[in-house]
Amino acid sequence: MQKNKWVLRTITLSAALSLLSGCWTMAAVGAGAYGGYKMKEKGYTLQSPITKERKSRK
């Protein structure tokens, strides 16, 4: 009987942790998006450091 309770608690805990990990990821993504939006409002821009070189025509 005690072993069954322990197994059930372990399964429940692991299931809850796996479901909550997605919530934390979504919260972090939302916080990053909000921060980027606020920085854009203040005039900051984000530019990719990797750019393709263009050949100049002379």
C-alpha cells in the first residue's frame, strides 16, 4: 500500500513538472517580447550582425 502511494506521488509530480515547464517557457517568451516592444518605443532597434555583402556596380 505504501509503495503504491509513493509511485502515484512520483508519477503525479513528474507529470506536473513537465506541464509547468511549458508555462515557464511561455512566460519567458512573453517577457522578452514585452521588453523588446518597450525598447522599440524608446527608439532602440535591433540589427542582425550577419549581413550579406552587396557587390557595388561601378
